Amino acid sequence: MKRALLAIAGGLIVSQALAAPQISPQRIIVNPVETALKVNVWVDKAPNDPNATPDYFPGENIKIYTRVNQDAYVYLFNVDPEGRVDMVLPNNYASGGNFLKANTTKVFPGENDGFEFEIAAPYGVNKVLALASKTQLDLNTLARFESQQSGFATVSANNQNQLAQKLSIIVKPIPQDTWITSTAFYNVARPGTTPAPVIETGSLSVSANVGGATIFVDGRQVGNSPATIANLTPGNHTVRVTANGYEDYSTTVTIRSNQRTALNVTLQREIRSGNLAVNTNVAADVYLNGKLYGRSDVTLRDLPEGTYALKLVANGYETYTSNVTVRAGQTTPVNVTLQAVRYSVRVTSNVNGALVFVNGKQAGTIQNGAAAFNLAPDNYEIVVIAPGYYVKSARVNLGSNSNIDFDLTRIQ
């Protein structure tokens, strides 16, 4: 096949329904609706610059590359500077199938096609249009294969405007978020002119400890790990690798001409964190999973999401224990009223009706040989008084449940 490829020019707005496909001088047919589906198209002399217009001279061969980020059918068209439209894909050659799997790159012509795309006049800037669709399109009104032996279809559009009009009609019945377009450019230069410099490229091989992690190079999604990204210009490139549940990884790599750079990425589990606000009626030591974190009132920040064993300890108060759950992006409040520790004190005596005083205040009366009451841990003086008996007292440093016996002696 010897002819100039891929030239489309001009601009047109095709009237359609709301948010209808639009036509621009650069992209020919444009979907105004934002889509998750993306398609890239480029030529071999400009692998990484979608705005480049590399020079090709008559007799040179050209290769066209395309890539989608989701499974899709890809249609490639070219129009030369004089308006002739050709459909490059699909075709009847070995690699002419136009269904592409996500994140795979296809080249035309393929190794088994048995032909080359050779550059020829007319001279001037050419465009390549790639139209990707999640569903197969009916192109019968635009292109037909004359026979099984015909390698390429005959296109009924005679210029860019006709191509734009017919493509707009073809995509109109399908959901608008299921198709997208992209364009590439190149120039058929006259012999004797100085060609634009051809930049030798290198490649980047990216592997990660998480299979299927998404890879971005210079902000552009290029595949999923493990993957090799070809045709990168020499120099520094930013690489970002992402995966659900893991922290993003970013770095800068240096690409060298005709060399493959290897990047092995270890993604770290994403730590989702929250806060825990602990408030108590008295100052208390705050323990989480047995580790002392501080004294209340306190807000513990940036705790990894999860459930913790909380313990609050204050001198003279009952120890408080509970399970608390920390949720990412939230502050979990814990408000606790600690209960003072109280010990059981049992005073026995041989005299029923004897009065029992604690630190000077009456606390009980001996009935059936005993009086019982609760006291907080502290130092106490306990006194037992009964008429006709000598007064007896005892000092107690109360730190546990206690039994105290008073054997009163009669006054003679």
C-alpha cells in the first residue's frame, strides 16, 4: 500500500440531541460527555507527545499504534491533505481485527500483515482519528469491503465533513458514555527539507507486590502491573503506582535511549486512621491494648482504624475496662464516670447496742453482734462506745475489706 496516510482537516458542528457529538479541527469528532473509556493513538516517530507532528518523507514507512484502558472496539481512519478518507482498521489483513483488550497496545501494520504503510504525496499535515466504542459499531453507511480479497474497505466519505457527519449518525444510538476519540498528527515533508529530529526512545518495566496495580507515567495511565511501557523519551519521568487499599507510590525514573529501566515497587497497606477522645470525671491513666497513652482528658490522634481494649486507672477509683472502635476520619468520644473504690468494714463487739464511730461520726450500731458499712480507702479511727463499758478504739489504714473486733470491758 503506497500512499499518504492519515489526513483530516477542517471543523464542523453536527446537529444532534442534547450533548451531541461535536466536531473540532483537531479531534474531528468529540464526545462532550466525560467517559471512563480512554483511547490513545500515535505514530512511531512521536510515541509520547500527542501534540507532535513528526516529519515523514516519501518512501519512508510509518507505523500506527493504539491503546485503550478498557476492552473496546477501535476504528482508525485517515484523511490526506487533499481530503481522501481511508479506514485503516478494521481491515482484512492478519492483524485487522479491531477488538482490543484493556491496556494492550496494537500496532499497524502488524508483523504478519505482509505489507508496509509507505509514505507518499500529497504533502502536508495529516491526522489519524481513533474512535473507541464499548460496543461494535455498524459502519455499513460509511465503509464496505468490496470482497473478501479486498484488504481495506472502500469509504463513502469524500472529505472530513462527510466523515464527521456519518460518524455522528453512527454513534448517536449508543450510550454517550461508551465511546471516545483521539487523534495523532504527522507531516508528509518534501524531499530536501530538514527533517525533524528523531528521538531515540527507551522502555520502562514496572513490577509491584500487588498484581494489577495501576501505573501512571507523567500523569498518563499506561497500564497495570506487571507491565513494560515502550517508546519513552530519554530523561526523567514521574511514575505513580496505585492500588485500592494501598498507599500511592511515586518516584522519578531516568530513561536512557535503547535501554530498559526496571522499577520494582513495594506498595504499603493504606493506614486508615481516626481519633479517640477520652474524658473522665477524675484524671486517669489511659491504656490502649495495654500501652499507656496519657492521662484524661485527652484526645488520641491518628490511631489506625480498628478495635482497641481501653483501660482507665485512677488511684482510689474502680478500674474501667471496655472495647472501643476507632473509625477512619472520625473522632470517637468516650465519656466515663469512674466510681470511687469502697471497701466493706465489719465491726464486731460483745455488746449489742454499742455505738460505732468513724473519725468522730457515728457510722452504725452493733446489732446481733456486728455493724457493717462501706468506706473509701483511707486512714480511719474507729471507736466503739457503750454505757457501762470502757471506750475502745482502733486505727485502720483501709486497703481492703476488713473485719475489726472490739471486746468491751465493763466498768467496775
